[in-house]
Amino acid sequence: MTKLTAGALLCAAVTTLSGCGIFGKDGYFRDRGDDYQLADSLPPLQVPEGVSVKHQEELYEVPQISAEVDRGEFVVPRPQALSVNVGLDRVKIQKLGNRRWVLVNQPPDEVWPQLHYFLRTTGLQLAMSDAGAGTMETTWLTFGESPETKDKYRLQVESGVQPDTTEIHVRHLAVPLDSQVGGAVNWPAQSSSPEREGWMIDEMSGALAAESSGAAASLVAQAIGGGKVKVQVMEPAGKEPYIALGLAMNRAWATVSHALNTGAYRLHKEDADIRVFYVTYDSERELSEDEEDGWFSSWGSGKGEDKLAQSADAYSLQQVLANIDTSANVEPALFANMQGLGGAPNSNIPGYLVVLRGVDDAIEVRIRNTRGLPLSRAKTSELLMAIRQNLI
């Protein structure tokens, strides 16, 4: 008998037996896709006396189903869609002053289980994991080069400034080995050791960069940090639009400064004390930067002869402030109690003033012309959106 004939007979035999219990509802090769609906709950694990119970958190939420619900019609909610910013690296380490954090171009609900996996594979045990607060804390550990201390890490996971991004902030704490510890930890404003904080950041960013961008999402972590939104373009009815930033002032100033040096914007003058930027905006400049840097693109776009920028560079910030119309009663009063306002008006000064007002976690970014007056609603929205898309 040839191999072909034997194979044909085997196929015929399988086909014949398909009605004899191998396939079908009760067969060996039946569809088991709905077997989970018949699963029963098991009693919780009984821990021996004298052993403390560590809090455990489910990474993947199992919805509660009441007895009267038709289980066959239940639809598991889909995770939030992955939206990675095109052209950007998936994992970056960002720095502001002496602070560093990891930026991941994935939403927090996808990064959360990856962090659990990273800690587990590196042998770091978790003492606490709270998805609602976006916080993980390791147990106390010791480094071989410093046996006189014990160390602990906290990872703070937050939504990033851009949509579908995640920021991971690391804090390190070291105390003497014989210190009595227990209960809530009093975390310092700065890490005890910048070097050990840096070690965690480098190890974590490397591990996250190696992970597949198609990682599963945790439904539990979809509301990390209480769902706090760090950036919103607000357009209240009958009032000028503005950007609301849920950031500390130094972070807000730095990220707005970056945005005003990107794309169609050009930053000419700034004063951090009064929180004012003097900028120009040229949408044609943004379009020309997207072209190839060839001879024809430079000739057609006017590169090397930016008359708008050259004109703006001729003015100091003091001259621009002296051009503000102090007689206009405009709400909100962005320039109240500032020195050097008015007195030398020059309505031909090009560009705009970008002003930051407010306190930490409640900052407003507004834009006015060089007379300090509001723009049209459409123009204000256009300029604000150009800032918003380049915040970091």
C-alpha cells in the first residue's frame, strides 16, 4: 500500500467516525470555547496561622454575572485601542532639571501588566500594587555593595501629556538596615540615591522597549490615577479657548517652551518670572519643514530669508509689553500688576504672546496678540492646537 493510499484511507476513516463521538457536541474534538461558563468558584486559599497575607491584585478583571443574566449574551468589554504616535520611539527617558521619568507610547492599561512582568522577572517582589492610584511599591531589599542599608522602590504610573502615552516616575528610598519599618512609607521628595533611581529607570526602560508593542491590556488599569487628564483644550461658550494643564508649573513651562520651538512656531523671547512667551507663527514654515531639504524646496519656501522671524527678532520683550493696550478691559486680566505695560504702543509688532497663569496642577495657557487682546475664536483654537500637539 502506498503512502498516498494509506493517507486517503485514514481521511476516509476519520470522516466515517465523525458521527461516532470523536467530533460533535460530546466528541473528543468538540468546541470547548464555552466551557468557562460552567466553571465553579473555588474557596479562597487558607493561609496557616502566623503567616501574614500579602495583598494580591487581579491583572485581568473577571466581571460579576448575576444568576438571572443570560450568560450567552455577555460581551467582554474591549480594551482601549492602541494608538502609538507615528515616528516616535516606543520608549524614551525624559528629563527636566534633576528629574527623570520613562515615557512609553502606549496607554497605561497596556503598560501596567508589562511592569508587573518586569518586576517579577527581575526578582523584585511587590508589597503593594494599586491600579486606581497607579502606584506599585516593592518590598524592602538589600544591595550587595551596601549591606548596611535596606532599599525600596515606588513606581508611579500616570497618563502622559499626549493621548495614549504613559509616564512612569521612579522613587528610591534607603534607610539604615536596623530601622523599624512597617505601615505606610513616608516617601521623600527626591530619591535617596539618584544612582539607584537611575539604575531602575534604565533597567525598566530597556525591558519595556524589548516588549512587543501588541501586549495585552489590563481592564483593571484602565482608570489608572483616577483617570486624570493632564492636558485639555477648553472652549467655554462665549469665552476665549485655552489649554488646561494638570502639571506642576516648572513642568508646564518646560513643555510649552518645547512646543513653541516646534513646527510652525518660533520662540523669540521669554520671561519665566512673569510667565510670558513672545512668538511668531508661520504655517507655511511648518509645511516647508515637511519637504525634503533640496534646492527647490529651499527656493520655493523662502528658507534663509524668514522675514517674519527677522522682524520679530528686532523687538525685545520689554518693547512688546510696552505695546500692550492697558485701556482695554479684557477678562481674564492676564497682564495685571506687570511692570512696563503700555506707554510705547506699536501696533505693527508681529506675532503673539503666550501666557501661563495658575498654580500647580491647575495651569491655563492663553494666547493674545501683541496688543494683549483676544484673537478670533477660530484663530485661538488653531494656535492652541498647534501647541497642544507638540507638548511633551
